[in-house]
Amino acid sequence: MLRQPRYLESVTATSGIRLTKHHGLGNDFLVALVPQPEDVPIDADLARHVCDRRRGIGADGLLYGIATDGSEAEVPDLQMVLLNSDGSRAEISGNGLRCLGQAVLRSRGVRKGELSVATDAGIRDLVGEPTDDPATDLLTASMGVVAPGPAVPSLPLDVLDAVGLDVGNPHLVLRVGSLAGIHPAELGPVIEAQVPGGVNVHFLVAEAPDAIRLLHWERGAGVTEACGSGATASAFAARRWGLVGDEVTVRMPGGDVVVLLEGDTAALRGTATFVGEVTLA
């Protein structure tokens, strides 16, 4: 029998959908915590509506946190379903995971704790702890195995290195000499269009033996200020190219995260910030 935690008791299809908004370094998400899928329809039209920045609330994606019977051994605490702002379903999001983790912990009245989350890319573990800012928490998410990804297509720019990787979702990491003159809004869709099923595109420069800098084009969302799974894939690529070691600071327009690499597996450490809440009519 599906348990219904205290924080979900008021969330039903008839009383309206309660959403909280969070961002991970400017990569923002609307989060709905629900007891089971039928209580709130997982609806692409709804995602497009609420994520619209002019006619809706505005976000890069809509996240559902669906309760599971986590009382049994090896059963995750909840399932994550992520719809991008264009309504498409995404397998995983590093920033989204942290935002979902913060939403669940806050709903329990705590800021520190551990969670296991079933995603379309597999089970991911989260550890949260507070910062001095009451709206911001630091969360570390396991990101699983970094595996080979899509083939590198024909590119409309010169690159120093390029690789396709998979972190549960597909990425192309392109190492360039400089980010000056790189416009992801122009280059991203051209590159993505050549990859069946779409791909996230990241433009990388190495800044130090333990730091890289990125610009992003995200499948289903466009240009974003930060991409957690992309930071993970890019740090892995940079280590493969001999640019960094196992602990990598990844600098993005929205801020920094740290990627911790151990063999072919990775973890992502960064902040999530609570913005506010709204109940849809």
C-alpha cells in the first residue's frame, strides 16, 4: 500500500496543485510533491504552461516527486519525473535532483537529511545540509556512471577536443580555446539537430588544474545558467583529456558546483535555493 507522508496530505487533484519553486544556480524548477501519479496528471501541456516565463510562472522544468513505499529495504523514498519547459521528458537533472531534494526536506520541516530518488536514469542518492542562508541548502547527489554517449556530429566551429558522454542523459562536450564569441543559442540548436533524439551541448575551457568553465545548450530547455548533469559530463571529459584531477570546480554563468569523480562514477555537490510557492487554481 502506498504511504502518504504528512507533507502530501493537502495535495490532491481537487484542491489544486501546490508547486514550490527552487533554483540550482539559476537553473530553476517548479516542484510538485504528490502521493501517486494519478493524483496530479503528468502532463506536457501543464509543463509548457507553468514553465512559460510570460504567461505562466516561469521555469526550466516541472518536477514531480512521487512518494513510494520507502519503508521497505532498497526501495527509494520517491520517484522523480522531470518535464522540460517544452513538455518533453528528461531522464535526469543534477540541478533538478538538488531542487527536488530541498523541496522534500523542507516539506518535512528539516534542512539536513538523506534521500534516495528513483529517476528515469536509475536510483540516485542525495545528502542535504543547511547553509547560513535560510533559503539555500547544500546538496550532494550521486550521478551514477559516466558512460560513452552519442557520436560527435559535424560541428559548425573549431574545437580542441570533443566527446559524447552519457550520465543517464546524452551530452556533447566541446573543448574550445575561448568562450568569447561562443553563443550557445546559435550553435546549440544546430549541433543538437544532428543527433537523433537530441543532446545537451556544453562548451568548455580549462581555467586551472582543478577548474573548468562552461556554457550550455540544454535539450528541451535551451540556454540555461547551469546544468548539473552537463557539469558532471564535462568534468569527466576534462579529466579524460588530462586537464583536471578527481575533484573539479565547474564554473557556469549561474555559479559553481563541485564534481567528485571516482573511476567512472561521479557525484555532484552544489546549492539549491527556495524561491517561493504557489497553488494552481
